[in-house]
Amino acid sequence: MKKFAVDENCIACDACTIEAPGFFSMNEDEGCAFVSTQPKNKSEEEVCNEALEACPVEAISFTEG
């Protein structure tokens, strides 16, 4: 299962929170998104992949684990 992360390149555009609201949230104080819940199955992983693809600054990455 992939483990997703958001890095410092995030511009707080909300693309990930719109694509995968159950997995990505916005930290209003920090001005960037974060992974609030990691996917637990392939279906959830696909939703997170859609968020990764929607990110305009490629701030979302993953590791296999």
C-alpha cells in the first residue's frame, strides 16, 4: 500500500482536498495541505492517486509500504 505525503511546495490550492477530501485536509495556519488519513485499500489508494495527479505543483508524493 502506498503512503502519501505533501511537501513544502504546496500552494494551498485545495486541488487535493477537492479530489480526495477524506484523505487530504488543509492546515489553514500553515497554509498548506496535509495527509489526514492514509489509504487502507486499493480503492482508497486510487482516490489518493487522483489527488496526486491533480496537484499543479507536484507537492504530493508517495512511498511504497
